Amino acid sequence: MRTTPARTRIGYPFLVTSPDPQRYHVLTFGCQMNAHDSERITGMLEGRGMVAAADADDADVLVFNTCTIREKPDQKLYDQLKHAKGSKRRRKGAQVIAVGGCLVEAQKDNLLREFPWVDVAFGPGRIHDLGNYLELAEGEGAGVGHVPGHGEGFYGIGDERSFAAELPTQRERPHQAWVQISMGCNMKCAYCIVPAVRGREQSRSFTDIVSEVERLAADGVREVSLLGQNVNSYGNELPRDGSPRTFAELLRAVDAVDGIDRIRYTSPHPAHMRDDVIAAMAECDAVMPQLHLPLQAGSSRVLKAMRRTYSRERFVALAEKIRAAIPDISLSTDIIVGFPGETEAEFLETVEVCREVEFDGAYTFIYSPRTGTEAAGLVDDFIPNEEQHRRLSHLIDVVRGIATERHQRFVGTVQPVLVEDRSDSTVRQRQRLHGRTPHNVKVNFEGDARAGEIVPVDIVHANSESMLGRQLVATDLRS
Ligand code: SF4
């Protein structure tokens, strides 16, 4: 047993010299999975007695949770990392700079070399290791092998991964929670970096998920969003031993949890949208009449090139089947414009499908090549940037027009709106609030409700993005 005083890593005196709580700041890039991972990182840091710093420059531990789906977030991150270098220098090195997430896994060979002021890098499956690293920084043996300017990396997309869901969490809103049900993805979409950076799909234990939802309900959560890269293929690799394991069974089990009023999930793959899932959606009261179903492209040839495993006809038929089972459902989607080789006629097929399916909303993106993906090699077929932008702006106009029309069906109706404002005022007064309907449309309204209440709102106006309304009575619909 060692008897020398606890050592700290050279350059991190803050960990032992300050009597005040250490401060952290987490900057999040990218998708909802990342947002949820950041809640776990925040929860873990708070569990260690740290408090939030309002500004990145004031943080003792500065965490960047990165994304590499598109080029823009990469560039934004690099700019912020350069800024962090200055802030660390001003603090005479007394700041741990940690970088986690998908970009870290994709750039594991270069990141610490290009940004030597980064202390610790961890892939999305290695969030626990940020905690381990900080433990080491505080405890005995902390300095072993560490030289300032040579950060440590924790990577891996295999068995070394673990669910961040096992860590404590710091939710953005007390009444809403993300629940991770799987990680990774077994599909091979030609444009997507996820399988390379998050690994093969692994489902979390059914009972662990339901127990987490029960704990959340007991803690006052009313809405849960089940999260996975390919959420509706949940359970495929779980043992077939007769116990519940499918996504449809999971929806039903979460629906049965007392106190959970609203269930959503993202992102499903159209190829895995089986009849039992549609039936569970139609039959479970708490599963909201809203589905984000990524189309990506409307041309069967482009879909094949993207390796999406469904055709235009199959997607449209699926949308019809879902609408037949849940007539008023809102369908939103993701669309990539200007995939390599996409012709004008093929792009117009995407526009046609949008009109045919009548999406309530769409996230539209310009194709951007990601190193390590199949499509990044199709350089000869890349669509000129100007052309991509022209197609995108045409598509946005079409999508907005359809969404505006779709939302008119709510005008003149009374919608139960889950209030999202963060105000914790105990004084009831009429004020401008916002919240979401069961169909996941944002409503700005005048009322006197508190965050987390579900109140009746008379919808008076709607556009493509949101609606306006007036709260009818100041009562939570459950009370
Ligand atoms: S299903 Fe989604 S996460 Fe998986 S490879 Fe395709 S786009 Fe990526």
C-alpha cells in the first residue's frame, strides 16, 4: 500500500486546492442521443459534487460532447476547442478539457495530436471513463504515465462500451426524460457514420428500462422519449426465452407504468416498422399520435444507393398503413438532398413523396460526405453545392406549405398541452407560455400554468412550425 500523499495530475491543482465546489460546463453538439448523453455526463459530474459554471471559460472541467453527422458541427467544435486553449492558458492550465462523442471515435487517431491541450477524449460508449479519469486525477497514482500535453483517450465500439443510462442524470426538464433503450446500429446506410462510431446494435435489458421508467414516474416525469439509433429494432439480439423483448412489448410495458402520460420514441427505421409496433401505438393511450419516420429520399434508385433497404412504394404503403391504424397521426421525416448521383427527376420524386405522404414536418439536409462512409467514395457523382442548395430551398418551400396545411386541422380545436416553460414561479398569473400537443406541435399560448402541467388550450392559429392558442381553464388535466 502506498503511503505517499495523494498525487494529482500535473497541471490540475484545482482538484485539491480549492475549498469551493469545482465547476463544470458541458457543450453539446448534434442529436438527441448526444443531448441525453450530456444529461448523463452532467448528472455524473454533479454526483461528484461539482456545480454548473455559466460560462465555459469559468469551468474547472469543460466537456465537449461532439457529433460528426455533418461537417458544420465539426468546424464549430474545432473553433471552440481553439478558444478553449486560450481559456486554459489564462487559467494557468487549471482546467480539464474533455472531448467526448462521435467525432472523438471517428478522429481517435488525430484528435489528441492536433489538439494537445485536450486532457481526455472518450468515445460515446465510454462516458463512464470520464468519471474514471477524474477519479484518477484526484487519487493516488493519478500522475502515472501522464505528461501534460499528452491526453488520454478511451475509445471502442465493441464490448468495452457500456450504457450511459446506468449513470445518474441531470434532466433539462423535471417532467420529461429521455430513456436510452439501445446503442449502435446494424444497418449500413451508405452516408452514415453511426455504425463506425457507435458500433453494432446492443439492446438494454427490458427490465432495466421498465424499472428506469418506473423510477422516473415516481420522480414526477410525465413524458418519456425512448431513444436508440435504430429504436424499433430493439430486442433483436436479446435472448428468445419467452420473456418480453420486442419493441412493441416495450411500448406496452412503458404504457402500463402509472404516471407516464406521454410516450414518444426516436429514431425508427421504416424497414423495422412492424405490424405489432403499429398495433401497440394504436392501442396504448400514452403512446402519442406522432411518429418521426425518416424517408431520406423519394426515389427507389437513390434509396437503394443509400442502402436504406426499402423502396419508395414500400415507404408510401407503410405510411398509409400507419395512417389507417392511427388516422390522425402526425408523420415527420428526415430528407437528404443531393445524395451523390441524384438526378433532378429523382429529386422531384422526393418532392412527390412529400406531397403524397403529407408530412407534418421534415428535417431537411444537404448531403455531406463523412470520411469512412461508403458514399464519401462516390466523389465523381457529387452534386455541385449550388445545385444542392437550390434543391434544398425548393424542398423546404414544399415541406413548409404541406406542414402549414396539415396544422390547420388543429385550429378551432382544444389541445391538451404539456407546458414546457422552465418557470417555477409559485404565483399563478396570466403569461406567455409554451408547450407541446400530443402530436408534438409547439404551441405558444397565454395562460397561467406551471411547467409539467397538461392544460387545455384553444388553438387559434397555426403555421408550419408552431401554433398559437389560449388556455381555457387553469387546471392540470390529470388533477
Ligand atoms: S439506420 Fe440510422 S443510424 Fe443506422 S446506419 Fe442508417 S442512418 Fe445510420
